[in-house]
Amino acid sequence: MTFLKRAVFALLLLLCLFLGLWITQDNPQSVAVSFLGFAMPELPLGLWLVISLAFGVVIGMLASLPALLRSSRRLRREQHSGAARHS
């Protein structure tokens, strides 16, 4: 089962890399981006799109982290109290 999970993860990673390269190749126009008043380097539009998508994914993961930690803590507490009752 672990091998299957790793294989699926590897395929998804390759798919994401392929799509990122495809987006970058389809949007080669160089653009200058200003972010919060700071001038960023001039890069291809496709690369800016991929960078902004990656930042959005990371921010989304960080935003969901507190809820995930609370849930795992609650689950661990419930498993521990359930195991104590069955002893």
C-alpha cells in the first residue's frame, strides 16, 4: 500500500511539474510586477502565474494548519481516553 501511495504522489508531482512548464511555455511574455509597492524582477508571465499559484497553495496550507492541529490533538485525546476505558 505504501508503494501505491508513493507512486500516486510521484505521478501527481510529475503532472504538476508538466503543467507548470506548459503554462510557462504558453505565456513567454516578460512582465514587470509590482507587489506591495516593491518592483519585482521582470520574468515571463507564465512563471509569475506558477509562482503566485505556489504561494497561494502554501498560504492555504498554513491557514488550515491550526485547525488540523486541533483536530489531531482532539483525536489523540479521544483515542487515549478510549484506550484507558477498555483497559
